[in-house]
Amino acid sequence: MCLAIPMRLMERDEFQGIVELDGVRRSISMMLFPEAEVGQHVLVHAGYAIGSVNEEEAQKTLEILREYADAMVEI
């Protein structure tokens, strides 16, 4: 199973990008998704941008992931 997290692309150059989620920034590779633009929500898997989603889809996905994480804490 593959899990990709939507994160906003804040900066980028030809090969690397900086993404952010909830104030946490990470450096990722842009090699698999070179057409991504700053401001987009890119799907990040294993340190690589592999696609993008719109704002609404990113928020829905993050909400589901947060609900799941909260449920796991209760167990």
C-alpha cells in the first residue's frame, strides 16, 4: 500500500522543493513531478512529489488522516 500526503509546495528549483504541512517544512525531490508549481498541493510519498490535488481534495484527505490518527490514540 502506498500513502501520499498532500503538502503545499512553498519553494522549488529544478530538482528540489520545500513543502509545508501544519507549519512543518520538508525538502523533497521534484524529479518525478517536474511540472508542479509553487502554491499547489503536491502528493508526497517517500520524499518525492508524485502528483497534485486541488485545495478541496487536499483538505478532505488531511481531515480523514487526522481523524484516523485521533482514533488510533484512543486505542
